[in-house]
Amino acid sequence: MQTSNNITSLLEKAYQRFDQGDLTGAQKHGKKILKNDPAHFDAHLLLGKILAEREKFSQAETHFTACVTAQPKNAAAHYNLGFVLEKKKRFAKASECYRQSSDLDPSDPNALFSLANTLEVLENIEEAIVVFRRCTWLDRQNSLAHYNLAALLWETGQLDEAETVIRRAMKLDPNDTNIHAFLGVILAAKGQIDLASEAITAPFKRIYGLDSPRNGTESAFCKVHEIKLRHDIEQLEYLIETGKLSAEYDGLVQDYKKVLGSLPDAPFSDINKLFPLPSQRFRDSYNRILHYHPPAAILGGALNTDIDTGAIEDAYFGQDYGMAAFDNFLKPEALSALRTFFMQSTQWFDVDIPGEVGASIKHGICCPLLVQVAEETRAAFPRIFKDVLFHNTWSYKFYSRRSGVPVHADDGKISINFWLTPDEANLNPETGGLTFWKERVPILFFGETPDKKSKIMQKIIDDPAVEPFIVPYGSNKVALFESRLLHKTNEVEFKDGYENRRVNLTILYGRPMKHH
């Protein structure tokens, strides 16, 4: 039998191996200790940490449970058990552990932060707010705790305090684009449309402006594919032809064409690894703001006044899932202004999906008019939106025919999707819109791994009882639906040419359900 000194030596060696990243060696030493002392607290604690790091959460739970049994008043034991239970999505039990940990060590902000997050997942919003307030008081440098608190205050309509808290978070982390965007979201809910747009787009202008610092290794400035270059060439030529850019940019267009011709046969390329190396002029302009003039809000309103909102709300609630589609969404001047903005502004920096280019709220896909549309839509359908607030927006331009955003659900509560390209550009009036399945993904879907998400979605699609249906494309047509409703872009077959590219705009409402 090992002596106390031997066990102490084994424990020291185990932690030394652990600190060096040798998890296997540390685990062997920990197991040796437990052979001689099955209730050894520190050995169980170490083995639990090793298994948690290896994402073997059930085995880790066994060791952390032993820690709690051995030392029921040890705050760290309860916290670690809560961590693995949270990873196993047993949020109610996890919150109990975090609460116990915080009660045992009230000075630990980490336990409060984790407790508040699990309470949020459990939809115990009021208590989560109280706990986040305590957490930000204990840890005044935690920008994420401030951000999360602001989000819950925003959701519950406590907008003045939400603004105060998010501005504190901005001081703690002034370069976080999400914080800036959320300040804009709060200001939009307060009806301050111009200030909201300014806050949302401030990081975009700082990061992507022509005079902004260059970072040659950042993905946004070096990741490229064929469609992205084709789009940029078309847009630059369009801007030169319409007088928005001077003829001096003709040379840049030629640089873009040279890079396009040098691309290897691969989904994505790094411009720093191409041969010949792109010109300095190309690298200085790629994914930079060359033209950006966001349209102002429209006096008298942006939405068509003859929309039968009552009938649309009845249609939305007329089935087991929330869904309604209708035409003539925006006034002609509002539709024209948004379309012009999307055609002219050089903000199409999202290249993650081959076959299209995208722009999100972090890419400046916001303007006073867009915020106005978001807020007026919410006001026009009070039974649908109630207290659900505008939160996010994104857009895609489609290039490859028969392509489209794959099956997905939106991380929010309510989505609107509408289209900006004229109907005559669509070669097949029966398609080009959205395919929906009459089934929502689970609330915790957005916290799952990509593989688990795929399996959940495939199960819905394969279920013969879940019928798909199509909302055909239409310029100025809206699909208004519950965000968790499974959907995808159906077949896209539009005419060639820059002005004919299919452009959609999605506006998302409600707090994201993803568990962080």
C-alpha cells in the first residue's frame, strides 16, 4: 500500500504532467492514487479536469461527483460538477451546482456568471438579470457579463439600463464589434434610428475603411474564391459606369481580373499564397470600403400603407407554426433606395459559402432606412411581435445557378426575409424563393455541434409527416416566420449580369437562443 508521502509525490507528478499538457501521463498517476485511496479528493478533481478537457463529460461527472461527496463544502467541486452537467445540457442540475458553489464562495464571479447563463437557458430571465448584476459588480472588467446583462435587460424592455450597461461593456472592450452592434440594437428599440445605424456601422467603418490599419494575415482581407472576385469585378465596373467611382479604378478592375485568372481550382484561396502575388493596389482595396452611402429613413414611413396587417396576422397564427407571406411590402421609394444601397455599397465581405457573397450586420449591412423598416414591421404586426425586438440582419447575393443557402434555422424568435431584385431577372417564377418544412428545430438546437445539428435537421426532412412547402420568389415579397422553422433557399435561376443577381435581406428579431 502506498504511503502518504508516495501519494503526495504521485499527485505532484500528476499535476506537473497536467501543466505540461501530458494528459495521458497525468491520468495514469491519478489512477494510481485512486487505487490506493478511492476517495482521494485531489485525484478525482484532476481526473475530472482531464476527462472534461477530452470532452468525456459523463466520466468527468463521476469524478466531480466524488469530489462533492468527499468535500461537500468545497466550492470548486460544485463548480466543476456544474460545468460538466452544463456540457451535458442538464441545465437545471448545473444551475443547482453553480448556485451551491456561489453560496460557498460568494466572492467568486465565475460561479455567478455560469449560474446566470444556465438560468437564461432555463428562461428564468428575471433571476438571471439579478445574478448578472451581482456578477458585474464583483467582476467589473468582465465585458461578456456586461454584454449578457444588457441583452436580457433589452429583452425585458429595460432599455435605459441596457444602454448604460452596454456602454460600460464598450469601454471595457472598445474593439468588440458585437458590443457596438448591440448598442445599435438597443438604440433602435428606443426609436433612435440614426444613432442606432451609426453605432452598428461604426466598427465596419473603422475596420474596413481605406485608411484603416492593414492586417495582411486576417481572414477578411485574404480569403477569396471565384464568385467573390466575379462579384467585385461586376460591382466595380457598375460603379465606374454609373459615375460612382472614377475611371482611375479601371486599373484596379484589371488587377482583379488578373487575380481571378490566377486562382487555383479550389473552393477558397489565400491571396498571399497566389502566384503571381496580387498587386499592392489589389491588396489595399480588397474588402475595403470603396463606396458606401447608406440611405436615410423615409419621411411618412417605409412600409406600404395598404397592407392588410390583420389578415396577415390571422394567416401567421392559422396553423401550428408561425408563417405568412405577402407582396408589396415596401413603398416603391423605400425598395428602390435599399436596392441601390445593396448594389452600390462595397460591403460584400462574407465569402464563407461558395456560389454567393454575403454581408452581415458587422459588414455594415445597416442604414437608417433598414432600421426604420425593421421597427415599422414590428409595429405593424403587434400580435406577432408583441415585445420581440429587432436584433440582427444579413443579406446574400447569389451567383451560381441551382445554388442557395442550405437547410438551416435562424437563431432568434421571428424572421422576415424579403427580396430586392426585379421579378424579370428570375428565369423561373416558380422558384428562387424559400422552401420551408412545417417543423421547428428544438430551442437548444443552436448550442449543438454542427454534426448534431445536421442530424436533427435531416430527421425533420426525412419525416414523411413533415411537409415541405415553397414560397416562390417575388420582388418586394416577404416571408414572415418563426425563426426556428426549418428552411432553405430553393433553386436559383436568374439572368446573368450584375443588376440581375438575386439579392435577399433577412431581418431577425428576438434574443438568440444559442447557449454561450
